[in-house]
Amino acid sequence: MSPPPPTCTSFLLVTIFLLAMILPPSNAQLNSTFYATTCPNVSSIVSNVVQQAFQSDPRIGASLIRLHFHDCFVNGCDASLLLDNSSSILSEKFAAPNVNSVRGFDVVDNIKTAVESSCPGVVSCADILALAAESSVSQSGGPSWSALLGRRDSLTANQAGANSSLPSPFEGLTNITAKFTAVGLNTNDVVALSGAHTFGRAQCRLFSNRLYNFSGTGSPDPTINSTYLTTLQQICPQNGNGSVLANLDPTTSDAFDNNYFTNLQNNQGLLQSDQELFSTTGSATITIVNSFSSNQTAFFQSFVQSMINMGNISPLTGSSGEIRSDCKKVNGS
């Protein structure tokens, strides 16, 4: 007696099995429980080191979130920004948007040391940047979220990419939006992620052109509130020291809140790239600024989603890249 014909179900299972053998595994899915068994305390280890850093440096939260941002926009979130110069690597640290500007590398090293002593060879530097960014925001009064993890670290850096891909404070909104679009982010992400300028500082050299001779007009940027302009001119006198710092948010300089957007409505955006979100006639960003200004919860929710979106830019996963033992250099170098 012949065996019964295979059912549709068993045929489907065989098909799925065969497809699974043919198709490459999809490793690109980051998840919040990636280290649940291999390094279950990683979030609290990162949080403790960040908390310690805040005690001596109120700027550090903004600096750490900026490292994650400047990393993700160049070759994806792969910790390429952390690599020092070597015989084979031109460091991104010396690209124009980063040199004498990005900071917090020492804190990243302290986090890595603490994580390595608990879970050696397990947690990537790229994931440390994502966790440090979350911790920086939540410890400053902002939202907390479960960072998605599972990234691996690059074997190379891309200094030329850092020079071309990172948004500049001197750029118009069209160019900035194009740089976000190039990495798969949208207008809502532009506005939400710009809201990270609710804390931190910027050097005079990044906005002094707005105070005296904007776009060669011989006059200040007309979109700056006149009282605010006077304050900024006192902090940054013409031809003065370009590395003097001003608060990105003049109202609550170290708190993560939605005042950044209210500042824009009052023409108190520090950088050209900030103020353009509100002052560019007809831009879709204006409605979003107004929404975030009137509703902090809406800003926080959008910010978390945009941070997750940014953290998903081209991660190395599976067997790509490596887990660096020292964030500053490739293993074995």
C-alpha cells in the first residue's frame, strides 16, 4: 500500500527549510535583549559611568549623544569615529566637523574598561555609544528607552565621508535634510534629532558669522532675536576667541526638555541650522517645531523613535566587523 501523499503543510515546511538553506541569514535585526545572557548588566554599567562623568562635566551628556550621531552618519553606527590614526587608518576624529569639536572619548574608554571587566570581549564599542546616548538623555530629564543592540565594530574609518556626510551648522535646511535623507531619515527625524540641542554648548566659531556679517551682508542674521543677539555678541566679541562656549539652549542649558523648540519660535536658535527649522518660509519643519514646543510628550516620543531610526543606520552584525577590545584601535593592531 502506497504512503499517503504529503499534505500541503509538510510541503510548505520542506519549502521553507530549503529556502532557509539557500537564503543568507538576516543578521541586521538589532534588538533590546541582545546581551541578556552574555552581559545582562551592561545598561547599568554604562549608566553608572555616565553618571560619574556628569558630576565633573555637565556638558558630557550632549557630547556623548553627539558621538553616536557623528558615528552613525558615516558608514553607519559602527564606532568608526572612535578609531585613532594608524598606519592604515585616517581617523574620522580629524575630519573638519570633528576636529577640536567632538569630545567624550575618555568617557567612552572608561565605559569600555568597566564593561570589559564584567563581560570581556562581548559588548561592541558601537553599542556602547548607543547606550551612552540613551543614558545621557534619561539622566538629564529626558525620556528613557530600551536601546536596540547587536552592532559590531568596524575595521576601518572614513575621514572623507565624515567631511562630506555630516550636517554643518552653516548649512541651509535643504542641504541638511538631504544629508538625513541620504541615510534613510526623514524631516520628522531632522527636527526631533535637532532637539538634542536642548542641552550642551557650541563654540563661538560655529555661529559668530550670524552675529556680525551674515552671508556677506555686513549685518547680523535677521532671524536672531535682538536681545539675544546682544547677549551673544557679549559672549563672542567680533574677532574674539572662537573656542569660547555658549549654551545651545539659553533657557534650561543642561536639562533635556522641549524648550529648544520654544527658543526657535522666539528666534533664539543658536546655530543657523537650528533657527532655519522655524525660519525657513514654507518649510514642513515649522509645523513640527510648533507641535514639539506645545507638547513635550510628543517631542519625547518622536525623539526616541528617531534615535532608534538613527541607531539602525547600516549596522555591522553577525560575523561582520569585530568586537574591539580597545575602542581606539582595531584588534591586533
